Amino acid sequence: MRNIIHYYPRAFVGNGGVTIAVWRFIEAFKNKGNNIWIAFDKSLDDKQPLEIKGTKRIKVKHFFNGRFSLPENFLKNFNKNTIVILHSGFLVRNIIVSLYALKIGAKAILVPHGCYDPILLKEKFLLKRIFIFIEKYIYKYLFFIQAFTEKDKKNIAKIFKNNRIEVIPVPIPVLNQSKFKKGKKNYFSYVGRYEMETKGLDLLIKTYEMLPNQLKIPIIMHGTNGKKTNINDVKNYVKEKKQQNYIKVLGPIYGHKKLNFIKSSYMTIQLSRWDCFPLSVFESIALGVPCLLSKNATISELIKKNKLGFITDLNIKSIIRKLIYIIRNKKKIINMIKKSYFIEKQLSSKAVKEKFYKKID
């Protein structure tokens, strides 16, 4: 029997990609053979629609809404059979917890969630370099660092050259197609945060401004506010480029409604300037809906290799060429993913759990 602790203080706040991934891992590992805990900031104990029932809670003390963290000794009742999963780099609390795990002989695994991507390392450059200097020393004692893709692994390995780094992706649900609406509607789908620059929404809107009107298929977006930009920023930019007739910017969508929304679209579009493992893209693939993805995403090679969609450079001319090809070959592309066992064999909860256990045994 294993004791698995997911240390993610913001697990009960919001429904962003990291939060979704944390609960997906919990769901995958939760069975009769494991004890699963979620360690979270007790000041942020809100109702969480993604929560997996029966998960044990460990309330952890943090300060200033989680900005400064001094974890209590939540590992003190656990033994060497404990595995602590830490989420994201550049966090003092994860350094403290990894040292405590080392002290009692527990295994600690870091899941960076793409934070060591070269593009992201340019932001707050000096602060991140200071963190990396410390992390290189402290994290050399980690059991291993978990990457989501081979490209993600290469990015991490440039910093942690002496660490054991394993590729274990986020679990994706195997979806029963019969439970979803049949038939396609005339739109492209986007689901994600309204981060204008990070998610490449400015590029998509500029592309539509230049695309001939007779070729345009409506784009419908659903998402939550980002840190730097929000839904109103995107709406205003759409209005500025006079694309209100072709691009709808809507609020968040969850659960079965979200999956039906993606399933009914011709294709899901994610032109991110960086992205590690965009869950909505794999949910799209699980529903048999191909994607248009930027080459900057760490999953781009995987998508291209398995013929699950199209990859584009991040310049307007390249995006226009891809969109024109996709729109003109719409009927053929709808059936691009006829029947794929990719999710079931590589990314399902069962497959990910088996990969994980092989690495820790």
C-alpha cells in the first residue's frame, strides 16, 4: 500500500490546467491499493467541482493567500513508503517540502508543468535564475522530475542535467462517444484561459482579420480570465479588428457541456506561444476532433507523429495557409481521427498509472 500526497495548495481554487491535472492524477491513483491525500492551503478551502470524492485532506498553513508558505509538518505521520508529488518550480514551499521528505526518507517527485520552457524562462529572468541556482542543489535529491512529453523532458534536462527525468503525461479520460451529440456545427472551438499573448489569441484574431470573409468559419471561444489579460481584453481586440461577426468570446464552460461543445466543432484551435500539455487539446482528440496547434507547444511533435491534427509556425502567413487548407478540405478533415486508440493506450488513467508505478517500483 502506498501513501501518495499531492501537495498543491491551490487545489480548491479555480479550474485551471494545473488544478485539472492534479485531480486527474488523484483520480488515476485512487484505488484500494493506495492512500491518497491532497495537501492544500486551509485558507483556500472552497468547493471544488473537480474534486475526487473520498480524497483525504491535509490542511496546510500558508500566509498572504499562499504567496509566502511555511508548510506544517504534514509528513510527520507518514513513512518511507510515502510519495509526495510537488507541482511547479520556482516555489519556496516546494523546496521546503522536498527537504522535509528527504529528512524522513519519503520519495518526492516534481511536476514542473512546463515552467522551465525557454520562452517562460525569459520572464522575470533574474529571479528565476536565483531560483534555479537553489533548485539545482536542493532538487538533486528528488526521486525524479516528471515531464509530460519528450520535448518537455529536453527543456528540463537543460537545467537539471544530473537528475532522473521521466516522461509521464497527464491522464486523459477515455470518452464514450455514444454519450455525446452527433453531427457537426459550423465552427472552430477554443477552450482555455484568456491570456492574449501566452495563448496566441492576438495571432488568431489578426489572422481572421486578414482571411477572406468568404472562407471564414466562426470561432467560438470559452474560457476563464488570465493573469495579464481577461475576457474583456479579448472582446475589445475582436471589436478593434472588426471580427465580431466571426469570433464569439464567451465565459467558462465545464463538464459535459464543454465536451459537447468541443465534439460539435470541426476542429479545436490552440496557437499558444508556449504550452506544455493543453488538456483541452487531448479532450478534443479523445472525442475524435483534430486540432490546429502551434509548433511551440511541447506536444506538437506528438500530435504530428500520430496524425491527430495540424502544426503551424507562429506567423500570420503560415497560419493563414493552414486555415485555408483546413477550410477547403473540411469534409476530409472531419474524419481525420477515424478511430484512435492513442488516448486509451498512451494517456488513459490506466496507462498513466502503469507508467508511474513502473518508475517508482
